[in-house]
Amino acid sequence: MSVERIANPFRTAGHRASAVTPGPFARLWSTAVVAMERRQARKLVGQMDDRMLRDIGIHRGDAERAIRYGRDEVVPVLPWWDR
């Protein structure tokens, strides 16, 4: 099981360098790509055991929030004697 970020061809397909306001099709495409990436992330997190999740700093109950919004509030992992 690989947790490395891979290039997503759906994000780069048809990407223009100019800053043009995206039309409805581009917004729909972007929304679909984000949904597919989240589904893939949910599948990956679902395959991880609790120890692996603890190693990356999330709990199973917080996985959906971490997938959607990231881990802004990163709490340092304390050694067992400081808990």
C-alpha cells in the first residue's frame, strides 16, 4: 500500500497557464476530480490500521475532517511518559 502523492492526470488535463475565470464545465470537472480524490483518500484511510493512523497523527473518527480540510491543528505526539 503506497501513501505517496501521485500525479493526477485529471487535474493537469487541459490546464491553461492563463488566469481565466473557469466556466461551468471547468467547475464541474474540478468538483468531480476533488470528489474522486476524496473517495480514493477514504479508501486508503479505510485500509490503514489504527497504529498507522496514529503514526500520521489522525484518529479514525477524525479521518473525514482530515481528508476534507487537512490537519491544520497538528498536535505534537508526546512520549508515553509525558501523557
